[in-house]
Amino acid sequence: MYKLAFFVPVEEAESVKEAVFATGAGRIGDYEACCFQTAGQGQFRPLDGADPHIGQVGALSHVEELKVELVCEDARLEAAVAALKLAHPYEEPAYEAWQLADV
């Protein structure tokens, strides 16, 4: 089992979550579409060569985002990350995945 976490602008959060959930990620027992989300503010500065969805090259941007955390079975992780990247509005979405201990 893995924990998958990603950061997404508030306005696009539901569509990105739905894409990830469609892969089977976010299932816990007899429940689906399970996640925890925390509001916060992301910061970034697009460099030359970037094609930013929000902001301008060379300018520092601050965006209201959600950090979305969910569990994902090992066999579904690759598909979940691929769906996340495809649905996410950012050119380079920030995400992390780590394996959970089975205790």
C-alpha cells in the first residue's frame, strides 16, 4: 500500500481527484473516493522555457491550493500517478508517493 499526496489549485481539485479515484486509488475497505485535504498556499517561479498554467515566466506566484492525500494499492500506483499528471493543470505537478508499512 502507498500513500499518494499531491498539490492542486482549489478550482481544479475535484476534477483531478476524480481522475485519480477512477484508477481505484483512494479505496479503504468498503469505501471509495477516500482522501484527506488540507488548504494552503503554493509558491513557484516559472523559469525560461516553462509554459505556466498560472503566473508568468520569471515572476513569483502564490496560489491557493489543496494538499490531497489518499491511499493506493501497489498495483494501482502507476495508473494513479499517470491519471494525476494527465488531469492536473500544471505543467509539472508536485506529488509524492511513499510505501506504507504493513503492521
